[in-house]
Amino acid sequence: MVGRASEIGQLGRRMLRSGICLGVATCLGFTSLTAASGESLPEALAKAYQTNPQLNAERARQRATDENVPQALAGYRPQIIASLSGGLQAVRNLLPDNTVQSATLKPWIIGVTVTQTLFNGFKTANSVRVAELQVQSGREALRNVGQGVLLDAVTAYTNVLANQSLVEAQRSNVNFLQETLTITQRRLKAGDVTPTDTSQAEARLSRGKADLNAAEVNLAVSQATYTQVIGNPPGALRPAEAVDRYLPRSRDNATTLALKQNPAVLAAGFDVDIASTNIRVAESSLMPTVTLQGNASHSVDNDQTLGTFGTDQASITGQVTAPIYDGGTAASQTRQAKELTAQSRLVLDQVRNQARTAALGAWVANEGAKIAVSASESEVQAATVALQGVQKEAQGGQRTTVDVLNSEADLVSAKARLIGAQRDRVIASYTLLSAIGRLDVRTLGLNTPDYLPEVHYHQVRDAWEGLRTRTPSGQ
């Protein structure tokens, strides 16, 4: 009996040593399988920043928004229209002496008309202002999407690391349970244990295999998500670290930065300016419009009196129009713009509250994650010592197989909690960085060109013509 218990103790010590190694590797970066030359988290973030379809689609949307500015500026520029017409015309003139004059004409006219708006109730100026504010709001929306993509990349990266470690822990646990069952079966044949011990070992092994299968499934799912977000399947991944050096030092500082720098808050502020400027755009319909039009034309064979063969004309005309009553359309549009402004102000208040809550939640979660990691490390250490004690007691016949199995299960559970806590610790730090509006390429120092939306804006702002699109580098 003591000999068989010693065999169990030796098995436990072997598994204990592997468990301690796994625990150390977990504390250093989730998994002992990570290669020093593998892909790091900053490298994965750089790939996601360059290739993520969601982010590139948002960049294309922003470039389309940039085009609102030259469209609005077109109101300052002249409108030039060229025209050409031609055809056949039959003419029959009855003259005073009762003679008939008839002919078949082949008239054609070529002309050009230039129209310049001189005043339209400041509609053009306010429309340009709206377009520029839309660009600024769109840039913040783009920055918000970029933060979301980078945070998704962090989550995908750490989930793969965590699930790799969980698979390794569960595989080690299955090996331990398999050897324990083999020894228990030999002891049953020798009459040292009862069939109950064997059944308990078999039950634990079946549970361990189920847990390993679940861990492998979760790993496969996390790898697929990684491929979707990052753009390539995960290989050997390096340990991920928190970004505490970029985080605020206090809760109040976190909320202050969130209200000042969170892109959702800044975008909502620009939306308020857009809505208020649209009121003046709507009011311009109630004001007079002044235009200047120049026209030049050359016509041939279009005189129905048959007195001339060709005519050249040129004219300059000024026109002033003032609305008197349009059925109430302009007034309704003005009232509508005022209500939309009130709505946008309320949305801004809502977004500010959400940003404040998100910053507080991220701060608390980050601080809690630190405590959870420390507690889990202590739990793993204590569970390791407990398993070691159970193994020694089993050598002296003071512990049963079930005691060894229970102690091993406690250690595996502790390792799983530590792996989860370390994953949550990294994600929480990046979440807090996102809440204060600083989860970007420049803050993290990623080795990738920063996408600068203002480059495209300046390329198209004063463009008077051209059909080719301009895509800046850095996508």
C-alpha cells in the first residue's frame, strides 16, 4: 500500500514540476510555447492598422466627406455652360403684297453662358463652414473607429495567447489524470484500492478530456477572430504587456482626459456646430439672391423672316430675386434645423456622460485587474504548495487518490484563473487608453506610417477639376 502511494507521489512530483514551469511561463506572458522570435503585440497592431477592412472602409468614407468642401466652394465659382443646337426648319411667309415666300432652313446655334452668383444670403459661406465641420467630425469618427480596431486587435491577440496557455494547462492535466488512472488500475488489481477509486479517476479523466476539447475549440475560434482582425493567421506570439506608462495616474485625471480627448465627444461637439450652422443655411432661402450672367452666341440660318443669314450676340445681365412666399418651405426648414440643433446638443450631453462612465469603468477595471492578477498568482503559488503537500502525504499513505485528484484540479483551476486575469489585465489597460482617446499609432509608437486624413483634404480642397481619386499612403 505504501509502495503504491509512493508511486502516486512520484507521479505527482513530476506533474508538479511541469505545473510550476507552466505557472512561471504564465506569469511571464501566458504561455511557455511563445517563441522569442514570434510576432509581438505592437507588430500585430501595426498590421491591423494597415490592413483591417473596417478601418480602410472608414478612411474611404472620410475621403468622400472631404469632397463636401470643394462642392461647397463651387458656390463661389462661375458656372460655365456651352450649348450647340441644329436642325431643319420649314418657313412660309405671307408678304403684304400677297406673295408667298418659303424656304427650308438649316439653323444651328453655338453659345456659351457664364453665371456668377454675387450674393445668396451667405448660403455659400455657411455651406463651406458646414462642410469643413463635417470633415472635422469625420476625422474624429475615423479616429474612434481606429481605436476600436486596435482594441479589437489587442483582444484577439491576448485571447489567442490565453487560449494557447489554457490548452497547454488542460493537456498537462489530461496527461496527469491518464497516468493517475493507469496507476490506480494497477493498484486495483493488487487489491490496494477499491473500484470506487478507479471510477473516480476515470470520471476525472473524462472531465479533463472534455475541458481540453473545450479549450481547443476556444483556441480555434480565437485564432479565426485573430485572422479576421489582424489580417493573417497567428503564428508564435510573444508575451503581451500592459501599457501602464501611457495611462492617467488618477480616476479624476482619466475622466478629465476622456471629456477632452475622447473622439466620440469631439465628434459630437463638431456635430453641434454643424447643426447650428445649418440654421443659417436654411435662413438664406429667405434672403435675396444677386447673380450676374454673361452670354455669347453665334447663330446661322435661323431667321424666319429670311432677312439675315447669321447673327452674333453678346450680353451681360444682372438679376436680383427676392422670395416673397414659397408656401412655407424655407420657414419649415429653418424650424427643422433649430430642432436638430437642440437634438445634437442633447446627444453631446449623452456622449459626454457615456465617455465619463466609460473612463470610470475602464479605470476601475484596470485597477481591479491588477488586484486579480496578484491574487491569482498567490492562489497558484498556494495551490502548488498544497499539491506538493498532498503528494508527500500520499507517499506516507495519509492521502487517497481522490485527494491527489482534487488538489490537482484546484491547481488547474487556479492556473486558468491566472491566465484569464493576465489577459484581462492587458485588455483593461488598452481599454482605459482608448477611453481617454490615446489609443493610436503615435502614442503606442507602432512601426507603421500614420494615416493622416488631412493630406487628402488639402489635395482636394481647392481642386477645380479632375476625376481621379487620391488615396494617401498609410492605409
